[in-house]
Amino acid sequence: MKLGQIPGFCLFAILTVIGVVVSCSGPEAPATPVFPTETVAASGRQPSPTATASPTPRPPIPTATSSPTATATPLPSPTPEPTPTPTVTATPELPPNELGQVMVLEYHHIAEKGGKWGRTPEEFRRDMEWLLAEGYYPINLRDFAAGRIEVPLGKSPVILTFDDSYQEQFNYLEGGEIDPRSAVGILLEMHRRHPQDWPLRATFFVLLNEGGKAPVPFGQPEYADRKLAQLIEWGMEVGSHTLTHPNFKEISPEEIRRQLAVSENLIEQKVPGYEVSSLSPPYGAYPEDLAILKAGEYEGLSYDFEAIVKVGGSPSPSPFSKQFDPYRINRIQGFQEELDRWFGYFQSHPELRFVSDGDPTVVTVPD
Ligand SMILES: [Zn+2]
């Protein structure tokens, strides 16, 4: 599925693999950006000329909150500091660059306690507001991996992924309403306030409660199936995080196949007509033989995955870059240091961002 063979000069070619036309207007296109290895401080670099228009400063993210209770908070929840209202006009005007890098964010806990490994609801909301104000636009992982980048002109795709299907990612309150402080509640509110600029797109890697060894997806048995169906109905993606969160380096090939085949088929059974195509291996642990993750069979149940994510580290190359591997997609961990580092990195280096040309059938690279 990769469009990996884009040479370092301009061409017009119809790439029949996924029916995409590559175009650029100048005689030379730059080589695919290479990840710098240094840590980039947001304040230490000169922004490029194209970025001077209006990169929005990232509001500070508090490290502690007073933890108001979930049920007491009306929509929209108050934030401790005034947050500028992002609008389309706040988007930095960047030229299309569809060989630029993409942030695939990896969230776990969205919980009141926050801490190093989690985000409080306020922090998570602020991450989303910052992304919106900076011209990011969420898409699902499966579309990203397949090069289906349906993102408006001038905006950058961002992929929001959630592992472990914790209840606070998608929670129903006692009254039967969606908890506005759960991740899904916050994403729904973002979409309600910015329907054009913030579609309901995110990828949830769920654990299935097979044999009672793992939590029910999103914690509430009475809502479990409904939640999976709703996510998909809204346009979001559900992928597999296996049945019981084993380490693929420590279990037999047969058990790996069971974990993959049964988890994929359970999701597809719960949501008829849906096809699971993305996988997050627990702990980011890959077995020696990658082929076993891509496709296989267990007791008559078959499975196949077209996108497999790693555990954090760096932005992903463009799916049109020859560096892109859909079976080893880089992610950025959703906690403070990493978010500061990479949000700051792209603010300082907007020229390295994937910026859409608005046409999913054409791959545009800068002159
Ligand atoms: Zn996990």
C-alpha cells in the first residue's frame, strides 16, 4: 500500500496501487524529511517564513487539578484558565506537503488523577483545543495507514489512539448520559462546537473480556456492546488490543493467533458488518515473526490487519514516504513531556508537518 518509490525529482504519475496521482509544480522535490535526532525546544528555533502568520502559542497545561467529580460538571466543563477560542482563521497557512510527518498520539488514562501516565480531562481537552487551533484535523488510523487522507486544504492530519479501553475513555453516567469528562465525551463536545473542523475520528484499541481475564471494554458490562457500536456509528475506529493483554514475545505462536483471531472476530460479531483492520500489540511487543500479526487463522477464525502501531517514540513518516511501514507505525505517548516535545517540535518546524492539499486522490509535495 505504500507509495514508497517517489523519486527526488518531480513527476506526474498515476500510482495504480491505490489510484493516487502524485504531482508537484517545481522541477525538484525535496527528499523525504529525515527525523532529526535532537530534542527540540519550542523556544530555541526560528520559525520558517510560512509559519510567521499566526502559530498559536500553546497554552500552559496545569499539572494538578482539584478533581471535581464527574457527575457534578455541566457541559462545557469550566477550565481553570481562559482558553482562546480557536477558529479556522487561527490556522497557520502552510503550503501542502504530503510527505511531511504526522503525529499519531497514544492515550491511555484520561482520569482525574492525571499523573505521568495519564491526562486529566482538562489536560486532554486542552490537547484537543491546541491541535484544533494549530490546524490539525483528526482521521482514523486505518485511513492514515492506507493513504486515505481526507483532510481539508492546509490542515494536517492527526491520529488519536486510545489503548486498553479504560472506562474513563468512554463512560456512561448513572442517568444514562455520556460522561462529558470521559475522552469520548470531550471528543463529542469538540465536534459539537466545531463540526467542520473537528470530525469524530479516533481509533480505540480495545481489550475483549474473554474468559473474564481482562476488563470488559470500557468497564461497564451493560453498555459494552453499545459503546463499540456507537464509536463505529459515529465514524470512529475500533481496533484490537488482543483479548487479555499478553506480551507477544512471551507466548506461543498458537496463542498469538488465538488472541488475534478471537479478538477481531468478537468485535466484528458485536458490530455486524464492521471489519477490524488495526492492531496495537500490548507493550508494543512484536513477535519474532511479523507475518503472524499480519494475518492468520485460529480454529477456523481468520484475521488480518492492515495497520499495526508501536508504543510511542516519534512522529510517523507520511504514508506516502518510502520510510513508512504500516506494520510499524510510530506513535507519540500522550503524556506531558512527550506532548510538549512534539507539539513544540512541529510549532518550531511547521515545514516538516504533513499538510493536506485537500484532494485525497493527489499527493502534493512542495516545490
Ligand atoms: Zn495496553
